[in-house]
Amino acid sequence: MNVQDKIREQLGKDKIVLYMKGNPQVPQCGFSAKASQMLSSCGAKFASYDVLSDPELRQGLKDFSHWPTFPQLYIGGELVGGCDIMTELYQKGELQQLVAKAQGQAA
């Protein structure tokens, strides 16, 4: 399986996916920590993948999304964005709505 197929498979398995440096328990950068904290505070049940432990995945995601930095948040298989976009959406209450909708809850 090539890395693009692997990414599509990961995005197909879970409604909310965060590609980050480290993991939610031990994030390896401040942006990844903030991104996972925002998702948790929205009540999100999300899968996370550590791009530092998988260089092929890290490069493959950059090609897949045309987005050069991490973290990268996907909801319903669509790229939402990185930490700055997530923060903006969170402050407007929109991230909470996206999470609730993805999890089949009323926002």
C-alpha cells in the first residue's frame, strides 16, 4: 500500500483525524498540543497519528493536502487546517459545531 492509500484509509476509518507531532498525551510541539487540547475541549473523539515517527507519512501528507505544516486536522475526510485555523474556528464556536456534526450530535 502506498502512502496516499494509507492516508485515505486512515481518513476513512475515523470521522475526526489529527495528524500531529507526538500524540495527545505527549505532544512534541506547542501547536500540536494546542490543537489536541481544542479538540478535547470540544468533546471530540478523534484519531491521531504522529508524523514524527513516520517520515513517509509526514511527507505523504504534505503532498496529499498541499499543506506544509503540522498539525493538520481532517473532519469527514476533508482538511480543515492547522492550528491557526483551528484556533480561529474555535473562538467563533465553529470548531465545536464541526465536531458535533461529525459525531452526529446536535450542535
